[in-house]
Amino acid sequence: MMGALTAWGQRLAVIAAVATPLAGCLGEEGILPSFNGPREKATANNTQNKASDKLIVLPARPEDVDCPDVGEFPGGATARVGGPGNDQVRYQFDISDLARECDPQGKMFALKIGVSGRLLIGPAGQPGAYATTLRMQVKRDIDDKVLFDKAYRVASDTNGGDQGVYKVVSDPILLPLTRARLDLDYSIYVGLNSASAVSERHPHHRRRHIN
């Protein structure tokens, strides 16, 4: 039993530290751009320096805009089923990789959000098929208004082993094309088993890539 618990703890540590990219995992539309970390929000000190970012010349291309970063709801990085101790865990879903894509379409842009991750079987669980929910939310920063909020069913099957994978890509979300620096006007949040709206202004952002 102690050997199994040690192996489970080591597996969680490895998953938390290193996420293996799922090549091509985000559908036939193509792989979404890599997430390069959070960008600086507008402040009184940098407003004048970024005056050229406030307007965008139409028609615009995807490379002309800075897509908002993807953050996680507090506690939304994992969804664990079972008791509080590692020896009581039946299974757990993790988020491994995040991506987004902004495609200008006239005075609007189509936002796609991609999430991939793993299903892990714990010491108290059995290999098989399991499911949870993944919530995606887009907020307008100027007034914190929620513009998009949807829960997706996430399912995975370990096929007799102790791990499985999953992937979710949102349908295109149409939003106003405010300026080139879309990352200054919108925020994106995702989370496993997250039922309520995010309360933090700036959540934790993941710095992982989908190649």
C-alpha cells in the first residue's frame, strides 16, 4: 500500500511540474497559438506609450491583435473525486495545457479557447471511463461584465491503464474588436468543476504551451 501511495504522489508531482504537450489535440481547425504568459494591463503610466494600440486598421488579421491570456478559476486546475487523503483518491482530472485564438472578422473577432489535460486513477480507484465539467468564461475588463459563460462535459477513458487524456475547444465566441490590444479589454478564465464566477481580478495564469 505504501508503495502505491508513493507512486501516486510522485505521479501528481510530475504532472504538476511537467505537462507533456498533446500535439494536434485541438481539432481539425489547427493548433491554437501558444500561450506566452500574462500581458501588462493598462495603467496611468503606460497609457501614452500605448496610444497606437488603441485603434486598429480594418480589415485586421490574427497577427495584428494581442489575444487575451487564459487564466484559471481559483481551485480550478484540478477536479478530484474521493477522500481528502491521497490514499482515498478515486480519480482526478488535471488541466495540462491552455491556448486561445483571436480571428478578426470585420468589427468583431472570433475567440476560440482550447484546454487539454489528463485523467489520473488514484489508489482507491479503478481504471475506466469518468467525466467532470469544465467551465469557460470571458469577461470585459472595464466593468467586469461576463460576456460568455459555458460549462462543457469533459470525459476520458483510461482503457485499462491509470491515465487518460481529454481535450475541449470552444465554438467561436464573437466579441467586439475594440483595438489591437484585446488583452487589455478582455479576460479569459477556465476551470474544472467550477460552478461560480471568478471573484479575483487577476487570477493565476498558466505558462504552458500547446505545440
